[in-house]
Amino acid sequence: MSSDAGTVSLVGAGPGDPDLLTVKARRRLDEADVVFHDALVTPALLETCPASTALVDVGKRPGPDGERPTQGEINRRLVRAARAGRDVVRLKGGDPYVFGRGGEEVEFLAAAGVDVEVVPGLTSAVAGPAVAGIPVTHREHASSLTVVTGHEDPTKDESALDWEALARTVSAGGTLVVLMGVGRLPANVATLREHGVAPDTPVAMVEKATWDDEYTVIGRLSTIVSRATDAGIEPPAVTVVGDVVSVRDRVIERAESAGSAEGADTQSRALVPDGGRR
Ligand code: SAH
């Protein structure tokens, strides 16, 4: 490449709140000529970019005209912009390497000889539960964390996920975090139950974590599907399955303080105060 070629920074935007950008991400955004961003990057965050920066939305939008550029097109646009001497930020929700196709883009850019770096971001898999009062590990509740995509059909033979193994992990006290899991929530919950996960296992769904309209719904494996339906949970949402969800009850100030301490049923009730928000 010629020495006046630009660079590409693959930057993690975090879950949405601009204050949760890393210092390095902030610096890259302030210095960029052009920012190619995904649909998950919030308007609040994009508004913090300098007015002179070109913002290009390459994210998927719902609706009939919601075609997004293919991954190949995005890759080629990034290369073209860098070769034209522009400093490019490729901005992705959360962390670029957690279900963000960042790996594919970096491989393509490196193969094209583009100067590329990665700026990791706060993944929603950890930050989403955290802002809702749920630590994904806890010495008394969970010693392992598994992050999966919920988008795979759990009933198809060639599923890339071993749901039996996932169920064992949860039954052994591990935390399971599911991204992209709203659509297939009923199928995934049914599969976990078929593989023996206890119906009273606590489950949380955190929708639009750190956005202005963040919303959390709490239930158990046996109730979360109806609770999510009643609450109208929509993507993006992160689902947490495991005992750590019960910690929230002691972390978040409760609307109702009545009888939270004893027994699964009482605890289940105490975990519900969010229920009235929608
Ligand atoms: N790279 C991203 C994940 C991309 S996959 C990351 O590290 O966070 C897209 C999925 O991420 C969504 O379907 C949802 O499950 C989750 N997600 C991303 N941002 C979110 C947010 N602010 N609140 C809740 N879930 C979010």
C-alpha cells in the first residue's frame, strides 16, 4: 500500500450508552474521516461524533426496504475507503468479535493489505446483565459463563450447538447467556427443559440494555416465555439463564420489599417487581 493510505479501526461501541465507550474508541471516533456503523449502534452514540465525520449506516433495518449491504459489499467499501486515504472506523455494537462478524472483516482487510486494528468493546453478553443488576459469575452462584447464539434452530440435526451439553452446564450451576435469542426463545427454553434443566431455574431478559428504553423481565424457565410475551420483549435482548439472576433481587432496589427472603416461590414473587413497567 502507498504510505498515504488510510487505516481501518474495527471498534466496539459497547451496548449503546456513549459513556460506555472505551477511551480508545472515543479517540478513534473523534479522529475518523468516516464511520461505517451497524444498526445496533445507538443514535445517542452517533450524535457524539464530530459533525464533519461521514456516518454510513450499513446495518439491517426492518421493513420492505430494509436490505442491508452484503458482507462482501461492506468489506469492499472498507477497503476502498482506506485506499482512498481515509481513516475509517468500522463501528459495531458490543464487542466486534462477539457474534459481530469482526473476525471475517479483519481477515478480509488484512488479506487486502489494509492497515487494520481492533478496539475491543463491552459486550452486551456481560454488560447487559450487569446494568440490570446481574453479575454473570459469582462465587456463590456460578463459576462458568457460556455465551451462545439463540438464532440456531435447536431441533435441527446439524445445529452447531450441543444443547445437551449446555443444559448440563446450567444444571451444574453455570450461567448461560443467549444473544439473538428472542425469536427462538420458546424453542430454546423447551430444549433446555427436555435436557433436564429445572423449571424453577431463574431467567432474565434484558432488552435494549443501556438504551433510554431499557427493559428487564424476570422469570423462571417455566414462566419466561409467557412473561416475555406479556412484556412484548423485542430484539435486541440478552437472555441470562442461571442462579446468578437471583442476585439481582439483592442488588436492585425493589419496588416491593415484601417477603423476599425465603423459599423459591417467595423469591420468584420478589423477582417480579419490574412486571408492571410495560
Ligand atoms: N457484538 C455484539 C453482539 C452482536 S449479536 C456484542 O458484543 O454485544 C446481536 C445481539 O446482541 C442482539 O440480538 C442481542 O442479543 C445482543 N445485544 C446487543 N446489544 C444489546 C443491548 N444493548 N441490549 C440487549 N442486547 C443486546
